[in-house]
Amino acid sequence: MPSILPPYPEHLSPEAPLTRISLSSLLAHDHTIEAALISICQSHGFFYLDLTTHPQGQHLLTTASTLLTLAETAFRLPQPTKDALTFDRTDSLFGYKAGGKIAQTDPHRRQDRAEFWNVSKDDLLANRGCRAVAYPDAIWARKTELRTFVETAHAVGMRVLEVLARRVLGVEAGVLEARHRIGELSGDHVRMTWAPGEEEGVGAGAEDEEAEPRPTTAPHTDFGSVTLLFNWAGGLQIESQESKKWEWVRPLLGHAICNLGDAMVEFSGGRVMSGKHRVVAAPGEQVKSERYSLVYFVRPEDEVYLEDLTQSTVNKSGTNGVEYVKAKDWIMKRAELLGNEMDKPMESKKSGQSPFG
């Protein structure tokens, strides 16, 4: 955790009422915890995952803290070095992204502030057939730690998928997991993010809940299946399903913030929720501090069709006029459109959700 980070405001509202799920209970197949997870995934799709209760989770926390130091180094590289490794959303998801895009939903037309380093799971594991991506030496020198993080985070994500497959989709064991194998090519990646502090204190504070804070990343839903987020400062908000207002998500020590993505909406035939969220300037005194986060995205394999797995018969040509697409094609198109328009809604053919945030 950044040593100079001020405390998170105690009485900030509205605050998202996220449930805490124990990793040890989840791994032990605790039926009460599984039922709670299913309820969450069918409502807003976000929950805290308590990693302190199991050695696997403790290892993940330690690795995430170690990689925070990598993020601090990677984002301090000279700007020309970073710019030379910028990824093209029409061709790749991996490499560097600078800040500076305008969020279409921001009434003040302000630029986003977030920088990304996206590091491919396939590059880190040297999966056969992956197209090598150039990363700076500062990142590649830490590939062993990054690989460990990928392997552990992926295993945790797979446990969430196993519960959903069994208790929501009602499919045979391994059907959903077989679409997310770690050794196969996919859009899975580690994302390190950074945003500068606000010198003028433009974040919404505890006494100013009506203020509209500066956007760090635009409103969106995640593309993949499961997301694990490690953040130390505030700024994450999720959209309430009832009021449609933005609710603050408090960072909790020893916890990851997990959520489902749009691929799971497709696989479940709309039975689970991919919640809309955004990142804004941190609240209270934290607004003046740099904001780092570490994310792992579990996504379907490139050649997997995004189909409703609850149907007894799979028809990859589609049913009722719906054409199924492969995960890689779908994710690349989503990324391209999100990059071009930031937050322009487009209706999903299957779930009725906006796949572009």
C-alpha cells in the first residue's frame, strides 16, 4: 500500500453495499457462501473477496503489493519510451495506453487521466502461438512475479466460474472452465494503472456528494468473464441498479474487488449481471495522491464462441437470428469502439445490455 496515502473518508455517500466473500469458504465449497455469491452475481455483479483467510489469497496479496513497486517504476519511464509501445485497439490489447481521451458522458468534456500497461497472459506464460509484444525492460525483468500473479489470480477466477457453471448455468462440470484454459490463447492480461493526483482538489469529498469528480476512466462494463481488482486509493464507483446513481466503492485492506463481465452475461443467457462502473478522482484528501491499481482479467479463449451455455443444443450459427461470434473478434471490436467513442451505448443482441459501457 502506498505509504503516504491519506485515509479514505469515513462518511462518504452513497456507498456501494458490497458483500464480503471469504476465499477460504469459497474454496471449501461452503453452500452458504456459494448462495451469497450467486445472489450477488444476479444483482449488481460486484463483491469483495477476502484473501486473508487462505494461503492462496495471502500469496496473491503479497504478489500484488510487490507488483505495485513495478507499476511505480513502469509509469515513471520517459514519455517517449511509453508512447513508442502504445497499443492499437484495432490490432492488439497489450502495451501502453496514455491518458487524454474525452469521456462522452462527462458534462464538462474533460479528458480522462488514466495510463495503462496491459501485459498479456500468453506472453508471460509463453503460450504456443502467441504473438510476442514488446514491453519495456523494467516490466519484462519482473516477468517471474507477473507470471506468479497471473497463475494465482486465474485460479481464483476459475473457482468463481466453477460455482456459476454449477449453480447458475446448470452445465456439466468443466464446460465453462474449458473455455478459459490458462494455457490457451486469450485476451487475459494483467493491467497496471496510474493516474496523477489532483493539485486543485477537484474530487468529490464527504461533504460534497453532489459534485461531479474528474473522470479517470469512462463508464463501462468489462468485456470478459471475471475481473479481480487490487486498489489502494478510492475512486471506483458502480452504478446502482435501482437509483442509477454512482456509488463509491471503499477499498478494503486484504481484499480484492471482483466483478463479472459481459462474456458471462452471454454464457449465462442473461442470468447474471455485468455491472457498469467507472473510476473518478479519489475522494477526500486522497484526491491529491497518485492512484495505482492492479487488475487481472479472466477472458474466454480466442476461439471460443460467445453462446448461451444454458441451452440444451448449441448452434454456433445462432438461434432466433442471433449470430454467435468468437471471443477474440468480439473483444477486439468492443475495445475498438470503446476507444473511439468511450461511452456510446449499443444494444446487445442477447442480453439487452450495453456492451460498450
